[in-house]
Amino acid sequence: MSKSIATPLDKVYLVVYACEPNQGGEHEVGWRIANELADRCDLSVITRKSNQKFIKQFTDKDIDFRYIENNLFLKFKPQGRFSYLYYLFWQLSAYVYLKKEVNKNDIVHYLTFGNLHLPHFLFFLKSKLVLGPMGGGSVVDIKLMRKSSLKTKLKSAIYRFINWTVKVNPIYYLLFWKSAKIILRTEETLKIVPKVFHHKCTVFLETGVDIENIHITPKERKLKRIITTARIIESKNVDQVIEVFLKVVKLTKEPLELLIVGDGPMKSNLEKKYSYIENIQFLGKVPHNQVESLLRQSDLFLFCSIKEGGSHSLFEAAMNNITIACYDISGMKEFPKEDSAIKIVPTEDINDNIKRLAEKIILAFQNTDQIDRICQNAIKDLKEHYDWKALGNRYLGIYEEIREQ
């Protein structure tokens, strides 16, 4: 098959810390994009040695995967939480390897686990650097929460300070100056990049979907069952999901049902607080195939999170032809779009947020044609911009743009 974008002089090195087949979300992004690009450019994929077993098991194409272990200091531990120290030294190992490989006309694309504040050394290479999609600019706004722990308050303050340093730290300026293209996940992250570099920037999410898994199940479009799926932590605002649900029930006087799918440190307290309400069910962690079944049986996906870099839960809701209601903030500004969901811009008046979102939900469900259009628009957006092939085309377009500079 011919190489449609890059030439042998335009070797592409895809640096993907996360490259895990069939793991969902951010973890499989590297593997998915590698499969999309392999036939269309001269590609080599740099990833962790720990990914090798599963990549070989699930990859049919002849892709040049190069497995880099951290040979400098800290070895990978398959179990346990994400290690910033391991990540630092793995990035250093990747840089040392690529320094011997790349030429000035090559493109190095730092794709997964991208965060402007996480350390890497790829901008010291002589090649052309594509960053992202990168996060880092989104901060939990504690004023949009009912309550926040001291830990959350401190983290929010620290992240705001770190974001401020982007404007004055020469390392960030060097990173942006050396980058040929900067892809950012949210407008919030774009705002922390100095304006002098905005001409290099574009904003879109990194996660994609298999459009063949989109289920257009006909729905009655009557509001009976509401569902949310999320890790039950402070920033997800599951308590506000419940408040919106209760407000809708109060205003409609209908016997609605709320399903809360997911686990997390706040689950037990919320479960105890609302144990007296029979039509609120905390289902805990549910197998993925059962989640899809629950989505297809529901009428509204209610999501009050205030910090997302692109939620796979929202993609799955849209793929199952369910209406989404959410706050118009963070990653939700990218997906779903204004015409693809029931949305409000949240303010610091939380009671007003609850009231406005509940009233907008009720008004929307009074017009079944409008609800159908909302769902159709969300599915159209997924097919045009978040199909894995569409994402691959976006990156190929960026490589072509760099080649012509």
C-alpha cells in the first residue's frame, strides 16, 4: 500500500507510553492510532516493554514497535498506581534512544499520557515535535462544588500556581518554541499557553470510538430512567447529579429512577445519605457489557463533572443513543457540543445550577423531535471527529502541514 502522507524523509516516531490493546480509554489510544497510521506513513512506535506481550497478541498488522525499558534507574512495576518517578526515567530512556535514531526531517509525535506539566525531553531532539493532545490546564474549581476536602483545596491551589508558572518559566517557552504543532485537549489548557504560540495550537480530544459499535436503538423519548457512570470522587459532583434528579422529580411529579454506576471514596457516604429514597440505586462497579445494557435501557445520561479531559462515559452514552445532560465546562466544551446535549454553563450559585439544568431537561423532553435531534447530532459528531480513522486522518493532516512548512 502506498504511503499517502509521509515520505521516507518524513519518518514518524510515535511515542506512546500508553499502548495497551482493548483496554479502553486513554490506555489503548497509542495502539489504536498506531494501527491507523501504520499503512499510511513510515511509522515506528516507541512504547514500554511491558506492553509487548499484549501488543503481539492483538496486533495483526506489520507495525514497527520498538519496546523501550527504563534502563537508567527505575524498572517498571506491572502492578500498582501510576509512578511519576518511573515515567520521568522512562521518558529519559526514550529520549536517549531517539537521539541516536532521528534526523532533522523526522517527526516525533508525543501522543499519550500527555500533560504539559509532566516531564519529558523530546523537545531536545533535532527532529520536528508534535505535542499532544496535551492536558494540564484544567483545574478543579472548588466554587462549583458543594463541599471540598482540604486535600482538594490544596491540590487546586497548587495546580493553579503551576499553571501560572507556564507564563514565566523558560522551560515551557523552550518546549513551545521547539514544537512544530501543539495539540491541546481543552480550551482551559490553551489559555495557559502564552498567546505568542497560539498559532501552533489546535484543540481536540485524544480518545476515539469504534463507530461500528454505535447502537441506534429506537427510544420512546419519555423521561423515566436517568443514569450516570463515574468514579465517585469530589470533582465528578455525583451529589449534584442526585440533586438535579430530585429537582426534576419534584417539578414533574413523575416516579423517575436514577442509576449510579461506579465506585469511589464518596460512594458510601452518598449511599447512606440517600438510602431512604427507593428510586435511587447505587450499583457500584459494573462489568462493561452490563453498563452498555443499562445505557440502552435509560433515557438520560446525567453528568455534573467539572473536570474532564475527554470522558469515555460521554462517548459511550452517545453511542447508545441516550440523551446527555451536563455542565458546559472543561472537556465537555469539546464533546458533546452545544447542539448535541442539554447543557448549562455552571456558576458559583450551585442551587441555581441545579435548578437551571433540571428545568432545561424537563423542557427538552417535552419535545421528542428535539431529543432525537440532540442524539443524532452527538452521533454525527462522533462519526466525523472521534472515529479512530478520523483521528488518524487528523494526525496525518498535521504531519502534512509540518512537512509543507
